[in-house]
Amino acid sequence: MAFLDLPTELILLILPSLSESDLTHLLQVHSSLFNIVLPYLYKRHIHDNTKGQDQEAQGLALFRCTITGNTAAVSRFLHHGADPNALISAASIRQVKANILSSSSSGAFGFLPWHNMQTPLNIAANMGDDALVSLLLSYGARVDGFSPKGHQGTGEGRHTVQPAVVDALLSGHKSTVRLLLKRGSPMHDYGMERGGLINCAIAREQLSLLKLLVNEFEADVNFTWQEGVYPLNRAVSSSSEGAAEIVRFLLDNGADIEAANSYGENTGHGQRLLNQVIRQGTIDTLRLLLTRGVVTATAQALSNKGVFRIWLMQRCDAEVVRLLLQHGYFEPDSINGTLMAVMRARRLDILQLFMDSGVDPNTRTGIAGLTLLHTAVIYCAVRSMPIETGLASTTVCRDRPMSHALNLVRKIESDPSQQISTCIGAKVERCAPEEIVRCLIRGGADVNGLDARGASPLALAEMCPLSVQQMLIDCGGK
């Protein structure tokens, strides 16, 4: 009897003894065999990939079809019993991709996982394949994050498997994010990456997706996930090109300024946002906050923080000081300490800003009756004095929103562009100490002013370079 004439029951008994190559040839013989062999082949793949293996290794053929976007094949696997919530690790994904590339001439494809553990839905969402996402959802794929039995969580309620909507958002697929949210995906949860989609959108500079979350799905822009850190805190701490526009959008849509501006129960002091934007943010963001009155001079954020003031003058861009001067952040009773920090840091650009703002060049520092010119001359005598760039290191860390990595295998934040003007200058120009002396003299400093011991600047210049002594003499110093 010919093989084609055998009853279906007998053919199914014979198929297990055949190799996959033989089965592939049978698929091409006759349509009647195709309808018998193909379902068996899918079931065999599912059985072979689950037998004697843990959940992470299940359904490798299903994942191969998902990664290549083969919706028809995924549909057949699911129809024949494949688990839509099967798991695969990033390492196994790399192996599957290598096998695909070695057996295909189509070249590379664009899927890269964000987190270590992935389901087919995570992969489809990452690729922005809405048809595949819809198919998986129709077969019961979970939209929420979970920690499967036998897998260690990441602590503090973190999910081993992130909701697929996180993958879609991080990859920038707006339609997929919308589809998953309409199907019940969570927007905020303590087990989600960054505590939810708002913070993820901020980290990825996805303003259009942020607008989608807020305008279409009424996402909470004040959801706090980590030690009272709000989305506004994260946005002002960003050094990305679009940070200022994201901050503007949050402010326009109800961001709680008072909560984000305070430290725990110590509300109303308005120091936090200012400190964060200066330490990690951009000049555009600082300008926006000052213009909108989000941080105000009445907060006294800089007047009593000597260590931070020194650190600020050593490392910040001169435009930052100009903006702070313009908005009244340097109070008269603290100006001497600020100017001392400027001279010590050899920041001629910043000193000139203070002189142009009307600072009295003959003001006294309060130390032995020294004027600013006395102090500048002394600094010339000890020109080898180190710039204390390490100051305020603990303060810098204090206000930086931390991000707990949840089995991440890719960096979420983009590397900032070299063209972005951050508050902390990448290359701060430091002048020679005698340039500080020259600036003060040009600004009207009294070259014959006396300190508490009756010494003039020239009398203190014995250990200075001859150029400094000559400068004082040429200007009438005695």
C-alpha cells in the first residue's frame, strides 16, 4: 500500500521514527500529507523543547519565530499548545539570533532585549510588532510583570519579567504602548523598571510618549517610587538635549513643585530642584526653572552652603552664575565668601560677572581686614595651591536620583551629546593668579588699601612674581 493511502492514524504512528529532514520532505509531497505532518511537526517542537527542561528553555522554536516576526508560525505554535508566557534569557536569545544569522542570508535584525528575562510578548513589544502583540494577547499572554516560580526576584518586590509595555516604551513604539495600555498593562508599579512608564519615558527622552501617557491615559506625573524622588526630580537631573522640554511639560501638567523641591518633611525651602539641576542638569533647564519661578531667591539655597558654594565656583559654567546673579541668588552677607571661592578657583570669567553686577572691589573679606586685592595678591604668592575639586563630593551624590537596575542588559539613558550645555562645565578655564589681580585693579580696587595690620597689597607681594609687583607699582601702589 502506498504511503499516501495509509490511514491518518498509521501515518501518525510512523512520523516519530522519521528525522526532521524527512518530515520536511514529506511536507512537499502532497497537500494531504502537509495537513497531517505540519501540525505534528509543531507539536514535536513544543514537546522536544519542554521535555526535561526548565521553563526558561521552553519553546525555543516559538522564540525563533517571534524574533524573526513570523506571525503565521507563531500562530501555529500557539494553536498547538505553545506557552505564550514561556521564558528565555538574554544569553539564550543571543544564541537563537546567532543560529538564525548562520542559517539565513537576510542579514541582521534589530531586536535587542532590555532585560534579562523575556517572554514572546516582551520581544514582540520591543520590536513594535502590533500584529504579533495582538496575537499573543489573544492566546493569554500576560501584560503585567511577574516573577515565575523557580526564578529569584530582584528584591523589594521587583519583577523578574517586566511588563511588555516597558519594552515597547523603551524602544519608542507609540502604537504598541497604546495597544498594551488599552489591554490593561500597568503604568506605575513598584516592581516596574524605574517605578513605571513616566520615569522610563523621561530616561529615554521620549516626550511624545510622555504626552501619550498623560494626555490619553491620565498617567500620574507625581508618582513617587524611590525615597520620595518624583518624576520632576528625575527630569531636572537629566543632561539630555530634550530635558528642558520634558520639565516644561511636567510643570504644565501638574507636577507637584513643593513636594519635588523639598527634602522629606522639610518642606518649603526650595533647595532641592536648584541643587539637582546645577549638579546634573542643563543650563536650559536651569533657565526654565528660574524664569518660571519654580526656584526663587527667597529659598536661600546658596547663602549658607559654603562647601557647595566653593564647589559651584570651581566647576560650573559661567552662564550658571550669570543666571543666578540675574535672579538674586547671591545675598550681600555671603558675597565675600563667594568671591573668595571665585578667586581661589581662578575663575576670571565669573569674577568679571560679579564686577559687572556692581560688587564693590574694595569689600573686605572679614579675615584680618583683608580686601579682595590683598587676598588676590596672597593667592599669587601661593600659586601652587591646589584647586580642591573634590569638595562637596558627598553633597553631589545626595540629590542624584538613583536607578535600580532590574536585570538590565542594555543601558536605558542615552549618552549626552557633546553639544549640550550642562551646568557643570566640561572644560572650565582657569586663569593665572595675576589675572585676578589685574581684574580687581581695573574694576577700581584701591591698590593702597590697608589691612588690619596696616599692610598694603604691595607689602604682601614680596613672594609674588615680579609681574604682579610691577603691576601694583605701575598703578600707584606703595
